[in-house]
Amino acid sequence: MSSPRLRHLALALLAGSLAAGTAGGEPSRGVSNGVSNGVLTGAANRAVALVPSAPSFEVPAWAFPHQAPPAEPAADDKTVLHLEGSMQGFTRAQLADLFFTPDWFPGSHGPLPQVVAQGRKPDVNACGYCHTPRGQGRPENASLAGLPAKYIRAQIADFRSGARRSAVPLGSVDRMIAVAQHASANDVAQAAEYFSRQTLDRRVDVHEHPDAPRTRIVGYVYAPDPAGGIEPIGDRLLEVASDIDRHELRDERIVYDAYVPPGTIARGRGIARQGAAPVPACQGCHGPDLRGLGEAPPIAGRSPTYLLRQLVAFRTGARAGAGAKPMKEVVAGLSLKDMVAVAAYAASLEP
């Protein structure tokens, strides 16, 4: 853990009390995340309904934060926002436009294919809007940078056929399914080739600690509660947009903070390197240091929230394409605690 974050968490621990309620004066920005004994309280504590193929596995609601989206800004909103280090400026309306990719650092990559920059109205959103211009992604959207083009094309085909969906209904996944159903073969090919040539930056710092900052939900991510405080981590994996303003500006340079219980990374390392009968070692397919091997995608340094959701999707049958069969056999032997450990370990590695 970096020293500034250590100091931040230490101060919260010394405070010794949990803040209650939602952020004062900002009820529309997020939903407070109440916790008791490390378990989400209220509706968030209930297990999500399961798909019939895995009746013994309960999908944890805490792995799928989401709230109703705020009202979109008026199309004529001329308020220009800026990001430190960028010469660009975008209006609130542009930042809410699914057919516009806010490209804060256009000099950091080559020309964007049209489908990445603007999409194709009315049904194909700009790929770069959700996945960011260089494919860095966010916890709720895949990091596409460096994935094999063939793998990306296969996932689009699975979204289109219905073989890939979310274990819990999410608007972000519903939009991806709609895009896949309307994108042309040329759209898919151009986007896949472009993103496969990008390099993934380090996007997350993984911290092991029995406590985590108290959070609220903003859109599809957790953000620190402005009221401060801490909460027990329990058995969760909690990935936080520590700078929620940069997240909302769609800054692809932001580094997220993921909190897991002590011992989680070592547990994940053991499974990834040696396996745990009957589960084979992850690196057998994903390669040394989990940077990909053959048709198996790289998973090192990617969002642990996203990785955990995919393991849950394999387990529940929400991912059921031809390429999912090997993973379905693997996750059948993993507990939720194991999945959290593997996701945290993979995320802790350099991309």
C-alpha cells in the first residue's frame, strides 16, 4: 500500500467510528453503503437470484454495485470541464453522449477507428466511451487493451448470440449486448484490431486490510463516502474509485484501489501457480505471470471487480460460449473466497 493511502486509512482507523447515512448535500451522487460485521446490510445483503444451472452458488450482490443513473444534462449544456494535464475540454453533455469518446490525451495513441471514436447511430455506441480511447476500461467495463483480436471478436459473437451476459442484470452489459447485435463485421474487426494493439497501464492497487474506507455507490462503482469512516471488509473484494471526480470525467489514467482481507493475495497466488485440487493452476492456460498464452487472454493487472464477475458468470452459466467450457470446469471447484483470491492476485500483478 502506498504511504499516502496508508496514512489515509490509518487516520480513518484512529477515528474509530463508522459514518452513517448518505453524503450530506449530494444525495443524487451516490447511495451510502451500510455494513454490519463486514456484510452489506439491507437489500444489498441479499443474494441475487441464480440462474438454474448453479442452484448451490449464491451470487454476492456486493460484487455488482449499481444505482439508477442521474438525469442526463441538457443537450445544450455548454459547461466546459477540464482535466489536469490535458489540453482538452469537454462539456457535460459530451461526457454523457454514448456516441462520443472523450479523448483527453489524443497524442497517446494512433487514429481512432470511427466505431471507437463515434460509434454508429442509432444502435452502436462508441466503443471508446465505455472502454476508454486506449481500451484501459473501468471496473464496470472490460479493459480491452492488449487482448487478442480473435478473443475480442469471439466475445462480441457471444454477446450477440446470448451466450454471454451478466450474472446480475446490469445496464452496462445490456448496452454491450445491444451494440454486439447491431455492429457490422467491419465494425467488430476494426475495433478488435485497434484495441489488441494498445498497452494496458497499471489500473489498480490491491490492499490487504481487515477494514476499508466506508463507501457509497456512484453509477456502477464504489466511491469513498464524503462523511469518512471505515467499515470491516469481511470476505469482500471492494474496488473503489478513490478520486470519483476523475472517474466521472472518464479519465483513463486513474488508478483504482481494491481492498481485500489479509492473506487473500497469497491464497490467490497459490491457486494461480499450483492449483488446488481439483482446480488446475491458472497459469497453465493464462501463461506465466498471467499475461496470456495462445487463445487464453491476459488477466494480469486488470480490474479485480471485472475478473471476479467473470468467474461468477462462468460459475452460474451466464457465460456459456464455446470458449467458456474450460473455465466452467475450473470454477466448479472454486468457492467465492477462492474467486476473490484469484481475482485479487491477478489484479496485483503488472499487466
